[in-house]
Amino acid sequence: MKKSAISAVMSAIFAVSAIPPVTSSAAEKEAGYVYTIIDNEATITGFEGEPTYIEIPETIEGCRVTEIRDNSFYECGSLKHITLPDTIEKIGHHAFYACYSLESITIPDSVTELGMGCFCGCESLTAVTLSDNLKRLPDSCFRSCTSLTSFEISDNITEIGDFCFSGCTSLTDLELNETVETLGDCSFYMCGLEALYVPSSVEQLGVCSVGYTPTDSGASQVEGFTVLGKKKSAAADYAKENSLTFRNAEDSVHAFAIQRVNGQRVAVPSVFLFGGGFLILAVTLILLRNMKFRKK
């Protein structure tokens, strides 16, 4: 009896061991996120597995999702798309750092704060929609986003931080709103811009903020770069101090017309996108006519 009992136990152990072990492979394949809940508010703190698409819900366990914490998706190379709810108020520093597969991002209007470097190194990023309630784009925010070709600054932005768009080598289309007051050091360093209209609202331009690119011997001026702005403005002073070409422009429409006359490609102000080609042609012809009268 004892032998048969022992044999039965051994057989049971063998049978259990023969069952394939349960692994976490299924969990690793699922796009997931990690979160905490404090004071009835949920915060995203990280992710599990190798997600390609994540949709953050408005609530978790009945609590509003209000924040993407610092480094939450740091170097998540598999992430291509993420949808953020209208409850998010803050995105922490380096939250999406080096998410090199991320293709687009819409930051809902509920967001009032972005942390430094939050989209730095997102090499595949081509489309960004900013919250209308942001007042500042922080240091290195979109640094080295090499696939960005155009960017629309939302209406309430007053400051563009140090190195914010540095290394955006494909960026050729950008317009600064009249609300912008500060361009940080190297904010547009090593960009694809050939010219930039700097509105009179800008009171401070940092070191190498526009018109510079790196060389073996250090920072060097972008050949043929043009600063457009009003006379007796910070933009004019910056151009003079840095020996950059300066052109007088009363506003972005005037700046666009000047660049068209000179045969250079610059950002098209949003007014033209809705007004059609006729308006562009009309402004250009008026400017050409005025130039002819001045020659006489």
C-alpha cells in the first residue's frame, strides 16, 4: 500500500511537471500601462511589454487620469501611436523620450504643462497638435525630431525653451505668433529653416537661437539665413549682433511677401491656407508695384 501510494504521488508530480509552464508572453504582447492612484487621481507611470498603440482612458478604477509621469514611456521604441484623454493636465519630463517610432501626437487642451525633453529624440514624429492652453514649450521639448517638416505654434505660447527644436533638420515651415516673447538659447539650432519671421513681441533671443548650425569648429551661421522683423526690435538687434541678414517686415503677411519676391521658400501664414492662391498673388503684386514706384 505504501509503495502504491508513493507511486501515485510520483505519478501526480510527473503529470503536473509535464504541463507547459504558464509564461508572461501574452502579457508582454499586450499594450499596457502602469499607474498609481493618489487622492482619487490616476497617474500613468510606465508601460508593460512592447506596445505599438495605447489608448489612455479618461478614468481608471473610477478615478480621473490627470498626469503622464516623468519618464513614463522613456525609450519605448515600439510605440507608434498613443491617444491621450481630455482629462490629462500634465506630461512630465522625458515622458516620451526616444520613442523613435512615435508618428504623431495630439496634446489635448486640458494639458497646461509639458516637462523638458518630453518628445526629444522622437525621430518618426511628423504631426503634432498642441494644447491651446500651453504657455511654454520647455527645454529640448522636440529636440532631434528629425522628421518634423512643419510646426504650428499654438496661440498662447509665450516662451520657447533652450534647444526646444534643436536638431530638427527637416523643419522648414514654422510661424511664430505675436504672443511669443522669448526664444531660448539654441532653440532653433541646426534646423532646416532658411528664414524666420520674429514678431516684435519677442523681447529676448538667446545665444544661437536662430540661424546657426554645428560644424567641426563649433557653431556656424546658416549660409543665407534671413531674420525678418520690425526695425528697432529685438530681432533686428540679434541679426546685427550676429551679422545675419535682416529684412524689415511689419507682420507675418509682409514677411511672406518679401520672401516670395526674393524667391525664397518660407512658412505660409495660416491666413493664406484658407484664402487661396489669389490672395498670395495679390499681396506679391502690390509689393512689386510699390518697389517700382520707389525706384522711380
